[in-house]
Amino acid sequence: TLSRIVMVRRVADTAGGGVDAVLARAERQLNDGDVDHALRTLEALPPGAREAIDPWLVRARNRAEIDRRVSAVRAQALEDLARISRGGS
């Protein structure tokens, strides 16, 4: 039957704690560029669902770590530039 081949998931309804709602919220957060928040949202998935997306979760955690490191480098560079512009060394 078709239901064994195709899975339909609601993406508009983000209310509630069901798998579809959790995935819809995480998808919206990812679309907004908030990988960390999406990862925290996905922690609400039941173990079987988390296991199914585990390869993606590993890549997303790596991406979030890269984003944090880039942000720290950017903040340090801005701090250094501000200090230099004030005449500091």
C-alpha cells in the first residue's frame, strides 16, 4: 500500500508534543538559522524518532559547535578592533 512508501507529516501545526509538532518547531527554528534551539527542541522526540535522525543530529551538533567558535572569533576580533580604535594596544 501507499502508506508503506509515503509518509505524510503536518508542518503547519507546531502546537503540542507529538512528533509532527516537534519536527515542525525544529524545522522553523532551523529556517530561522537557530541550530542550537532546534537541537534542544528535538530532545523532546521519543527515543525511536531521535535514533532515526541520529546521523543528522551528529552533523547538526558539529555545525552548532562551528557556529559557536566562529561567533567567539568574531566577538574577539570586534573587541580587538574597538580597543585599537581607542588607542589601546
